[in-house]
Amino acid sequence: MIGSDVNLASRLVSEARPDECLVSEKFFAALREKPPEAGEIESLRVKGFPTEIPCRRVPIEKGGAL
């Protein structure tokens, strides 16, 4: 798999803290069931993208599930 979506996912994984997952706002908006503890929208500058990416921080529960 290659492309900007895969690149963005990789960049967000590397920016996330150990107890969270970063998801783009585009991905978050497409979810049918929203994680109840998702943070507010924030913008991150990530390598390889000319503009800041709107995203949300989602805590990871113990056991690794979102």
C-alpha cells in the first residue's frame, strides 16, 4: 500500500502518545460510532503535507482497544 492516506496514517501513529491514537478529522467524520472520549479538533503539521492536518486524539483503553 502506498499513497498519501498511508503516509498520513504513518505520520499520525508516530505523533501519538503511547496511550492514544491520532485520527484525522476526515476519518473521524466517517466513523459510524464515534469514540466517546475523542478530544477536540486540533491541527498538526506533519512531514510530507503542505498544510496542517485536522485530527483528534482518541485514548486507548487498557488491552489496546479504542
